[in-house]
Amino acid sequence: MTKIKYWLTLINKKVIERFGGGPHGIRYDSDLERIDTFQQAVPILLKDHPFTNGNKRTAYVAFRLHYLGHQLPLSEAPDPEHMVHVLPQKIDYILKENKEWLEALAEI
């Protein structure tokens, strides 16, 4: 599993658990394998819907992570160990601070 696929799958699982929307799972694995950055993930998530549920919410969180400074491919991140500790905190922060927005996306 690529690093970005790991993080996108974690984000997707968290938005499904927190905001509902049916079972969590990957529909199109090949779409996730070709993603290198959070910025690149957004249009693929919105257009191709690689997850069974929660694609728009996952795309929103990926978009926020990109603009919080995670613009490099994760394989080129300066300190991958740091990423393991920082990204989950940022993901949880985005989910908490954008609760209403993510709930609205769940209704679309």
C-alpha cells in the first residue's frame, strides 16, 4: 500500500465512522495507487469515487491537508516518522473544526 493510499484510507474510515454514510471500503484500488499528493487526490476522489462511501468528505479533508502544508509527495516528506505523529492529529483537527461542512457533504 502506498503512503498516500494509507492516509486516504484512514481519512475515509474516520469520516464514515464519524459522519455515517454506509460501509467503508475501496471500490477502485487502481485509482488510489496512482495518487502521489493530497492535491492530486482531490479531483480523483470527486470524479472517480474510488471508495464505496465518503469520497467528497475524504476529498475535502485531503484538500485541507494540502493547504495546511502537506504538498510534497509523502514518499518525499523530510521526516516520515514526524508525519506518522502529525497527520493523525491534523486529520482529527480538520474533522472537528469542519463538522458542519462535512455533515453537509454527507447529505449530498
